[in-house]
Amino acid sequence: MKRFRAFIIKEFRHLFRDWRTAIVLFTIPLIQLMLFGYVITTEIKNARIAILDFSNDEITHQITNKLLASGYFILDAGLKSIDEVEPAFQKGKIKEVIVFEPDFGQKLIKTNKASIQILTDASDPNMASLLDTYTRSIIVSFQNELNKNQPQGKHIITEFRMFYNEGLRSAYMFVPGTMAMILMLISALMTSVSIAREKEMGTMEILLVSPLKPSQIILGKLIPYMALAFADMLVILLIGHVVFGVPVRGNLLLLIGTGTLFILLALSLGVLISTIARTQQVAMIISLIGLMLPTILLSGFIFPIENMPEILQWFSVIMPPRWFLSAIKDIMLKGAGISYVWDNLLIMAFMMLFFILLSIKKFKTRLE
């Protein structure tokens, strides 16, 4: 029994002596708890909206002020015509447009009825449903306050219209998000593990003493994964369109070009990870924890970035999938052209260049 107890104590000491194991056991669960606790929420925060007020009277101003005072919405723009609604949605910042009909206040006073139209960007169906629910509840609250001590009740009619996804189909959200995850998995994770495997097995020495240049070695490692990721991208687009009915409203070449840029970005990130990691295990841990989890939580794939704490919103800025998802959803679902997604493409290009330069700096032509 003493020997068994001594053996257990020895194992505990060995466990805490290894800093990698200690990180896995304590740090990672804490980070995951904090991320999930702050990211997973059904509350609306700081949703950007626009107001199209054809009436521009005192009552419409009161309703607008009540919406903004709730803390759920931020007024991003005041529109002047219905033709400005879709371009506002295509820019990607505005999630909802409130439209007051002409002579709203007069109709409410004289006929006890007036209409408000709620237009939402349903490329994210969960967000669109929440926005509609919150907006309706605030309007109903205003209506109840207005009807206090009124012999005849005023009735505000709300009409709801979804843009880009009228059926609120979840496939419109999950197909682009799945594409980002798969491309990141194949391009970054598999590349980093492949190069780390060469180091771990000692075959990197053979490659380094061969006539091939370091750049040729890296390129030779990347091309198979690039071809595989590109083929997977085309398959996902085809299945998403044919099986799940996800539209491709924008330019197909622009969509494929955006996907190719993201593949190159993920490959460069995989190479960078491989220059840091000495073993396959370390490369896999870095890739899974540093890439896959943030791709799911901080890219806007499932949970709206606007609802996150400000520190997580800033952290999401450095996540490549955020810019890729924003671009392909705008191209596929909204039919946006390059004039609307150029900033996302430019950010991805700069990230790719930064990772490549950093990888070249860290890559060593001899093993230590």
C-alpha cells in the first residue's frame, strides 16, 4: 500500500512538473469557460440600425428615442428613400431598418392605426429573429404607454420583412461557416502538423541537405494541401447550393478568389505554427486551441460579434475567419461586389503577407 501511495504521489509530482500538462489542465478550461460564458448569449447589444422616417413627426421621434434609449440599438444612419435600404445592408454594418409610413402621427391620432415596417438582414437568421423580437416588444411598450387613460386605444401595426433569407433557413449561416472551418482545418492545422512531423521524425535534416532550397521545401509541402482545400471549397459551394439551396447571388469568380485568398492565408498561418512547434502534438494543440475554437466563437459564425464584450470584439479583429466569413456571406447572400468587400480582402492579404514574412524570419535552414 505504501508503494502504491508513493507511486501516486510521484505521478502527481510528475504531472505538475510538466508545464505543458499544467496548461492543458488548468489554463485551457479557464479560457474556454470565460469565452463561452461571454460569447454565448441570446441578448442583443449595440445592434446598428437605420431609420427611414417618411413622417418625421413627434410620435416617430418618440418611438425612435425609445428604441435607442433601450441600450439594444445604435443609430448608424438616417435614410431618405427605400432605395437606400439594400445598399445599407450590403455594407454589412446595419442589421435592421425601421420604416415609418408617411403621416404616421396623424394617422395614429385620427384613425387610431399606423404602420411601422421592420426590415432585417437575415443572412444571420438568429440575429434577425432576435432583432424583430426586441423591436416589437419596445414598440408594444410604447403603445401601452400611449394608451394609458385613452378612451380609444391606439394600435401600431408592425410589418416584418427579411432580406436575403426570407425563410430564415439556418443553412444560409452554417454553409459559409463550415467552409471557413474546413479550410482552416485542412490548410492551417494539417500543414503545421505535416512540417512538424518532419522535424520530429528527423527527416527534415534529409530535406535540408538536399539540393532543394528552403522555399522549395515549404512550397512543396503547401501545394498538396492548397489543392485539397481548393477542391473542398468547390465541393462545399456545390453541395450548399444544390442540396441546401444556399444562393450564390454575387460574382462566382470573386467568391472563388476570396476563398483562394483565405486558403493562402491559412496556409501561411500553418507554416508559421510549424516554425514555432517542435512536435506534432504541440502543433496540433496550438492549431486546435488557437484557431479552431476562435473560428467557431469569435468569427461571427454562430454568435454575433456585436453582442460580445468589447475586449473580445477587439480580439476578433485578428482572427482571419472573421474577415473571410464577412466577405463570402456578402458575396453569396447579398450579391455584393468587390466595392463592398475590398476592405475584407485587403485585411486578409496583409495578414497573409505578415505571416509569410514572419515565417521566413523564423525558419531555420539547420536544425539545432
